[in-house]
Amino acid sequence: MQHVSWSRSANIYQVNVRQYTPEGTLNAFAVHLPRLHQMGVDILWLMPIQPIGKSKRKDSLGAYDEVTDHVAVNPAFGSLKDFKALVQQAHSLGMKVIIEWVAQTTSREHVWVKQHPEWYLKLETVETQSTQHEKGVRAAEGSERLSLDFGSKPVWAAMTQAMLFWLKEADVDGFSCPSASELPLKFWQQARAKLEAQKPVFMLAGSADAQVEESAFDMVYDWALYDILKKIAKGHADVRDLKAYLATTAANLQADTFRMTFTANHDTNALQNHDAAHFGDAFSAMAVIAATFPGMPLVYSGQESGLHKMLPIFEKDAIDWQNLKYEKLYANLLAMKKKHPALHNGATGASVEVFEVDNQHILAFRRQKGINVVSVQVNLSGQNQAFNLHGKPRKLGAWEHQIQTS
């Protein structure tokens, strides 16, 4: 499998349509496209846009994974025409669009439930309803979700055709698949082959499983780096942990592996906490590491504004765009990644050379590709730090960073 050429220097931006604007529509989000283009965004990753079930909701707006029709647009967001216009506008600005794809389960109101009930796993006794099934997860009694039976080849065909619909009708550029590691690898392999026959695509797996990526996907989540960055911000880790992380990834990953590096995504923000709680004053420093370490950096909706609240999954709470506190930081980091081959993704980028500076609070490293060099120094503490780099004394203020390029 070859990564599509435009992904080599790309970054990715996750779009929470529901919370992005007070209107929560595709058209309202489209107003932000020129701004995101100016910030340097390459790939727009939209959270699920399909209609969702209503009958058994335990909340006012419903869950994104309770899909009722895989080839339709949630009317709360707009129409298929609106979505096609959004993709066309993004393409005109040089951005790509991928959509999140819920494959494992559907709403009980999905069109397939009546048309093809045999495509679904059957509920068993109460004692076994919550157990893991080799082909999926059974729905609990009273749940809005039902699990598709991926032991059935007609399910494979229908799901693949639904994915092809979005390539043919809306010209999307790929998919993010949160259930990637829970479904048969051969399903994803045949789906990828059929998608590639239509157009080159980019596929993100909601997984940390390298086998999943190597089989059918371009990129998986870098949860290990995210966890270390959170610990550093709390004073529970330092440069030694980053060295160990780099050594582990270098030993275990293929040379052309893509990892998505991040300080937040929709799950961490909604289920764990927001940026201010996780990182505090360390946020900029951690964002710099995520953007300059090997991997494709992710920006989650609103992070450029200083996302100091948790965006709920099931309720409405629009992002406050009055202060674009970190927009310039992200613009500089994304532009630098695109400009410098040393920071490119996978095998086209460079490895990390960490320098010894006799101070465990200072991360100093270099990535070099040919004559292109990017050198980064980051203070991993909330206190001023002195250190020696290449025989020269230096200082960095609390959580300060410096980047040199050539």
C-alpha cells in the first residue's frame, strides 16, 4: 500500500460540525474554510455527518454512531448538496476532506434493519449480551445501536458500496474508521482496494494497532506520545520518558509508518478534559513537540482559540471563537512542517536525534534530511532552566521553546 502523495507533508484538522458554530451546520462551518486555509490546514476530518436515530435517545441530540442511513446527511447539519459544496470549496482552497465512518454498528432505525435483518448479530441471553464477539459487539437490551455481522459477505459489499457512494457523489478523499481494529482485516483490505480503484484515498484508523495500519490504513493514533505529554505538563515525566518513547517507536514501527500526533481529539476533550486542565501553561510547548516529532499533527476544533472547555458529545455547546489565542502558533508550526522535508511524514521525513544537555527538563533535538535541518529546544518545566548545547550556555524560560531551521 502506498500513501497518497499529498499526505507526505500534511497535517489534519478534526471538525466537530455540531459544536463548530451556533448554527451547527455545514454551511456555517464553510464560512471558516478561508481562515483554516490561511492557518495552513491540509486535511479536514469531519466527525460523522450521517443522520442518527431518535427512538431510544438518552440525550437531546443523539450519538454520532447511531447512524440511520450511511448514504445520507444529517438534516440538522444540512443536505447532501450542502456537503458537496463544502467539499468543492475545500478542494478549491487546496484542502482535502475525509469523513468519519461508523461501520461496526447502526441505529435500530437504520434502513438495513427492515430490509436485511439477517445482516445483524442476534441478541442472546442477558448474561452474554455484554461479551465481546469475534465479529463485533452485541448491542445491550434497550440500546439504540445494533451490531452488524461482519461474518456476512453481503454486509461487506453493502458497507463498501456505501463508502464508494461518498467518493463518487461528493468526491471525499478518504475516511476515518474508529472501529478499524474490531472488524476483519480482510474487510478493510478489500474495501481499500475498491476505493483506490475509484481514486487515491487517505485512511485513518481509530486504533494504535500497527497491523491494522499496515494492512489497509495510512495512519493510526499516537496515544503513547499523548500520554507522555500530559504527564510532562503535570510534572510527572521529563525528557527521559520522551527518549524511551522514541526508542520504542523506532524499534517497533515500520519505516513508513504514519502516526497521528495530538494534544486533543473529540474523545479526549469530551471524555477526559480540555486543554487548559490537561496542559495549563505548558500547552504551547506540548503542541510544539506534537508538531515537530515524527507523525502527522492533529488540531482539534477550537484548539486554535484556546479550547478551555469540554465539548459534549450528545448536547449542544458551541465553540467560542472570540479569541484565536493559538492560531499564529499553529500557522507557524503547520507551515514549517510543509516547508521542511526533515519534518515530513513516514519514511520521507527524518528521525529524531536527541542531544544530551545535562538537564532532564530540557528537550533538545534535531531532525535532518539532507541539507535540511530543524533544531528544537523545549523547556519541559514551569521554571527557568539553564543548559549547555554544543558547548554553549543557554537559557529557556518556563515552558519556552525555540526552533531553528536551515
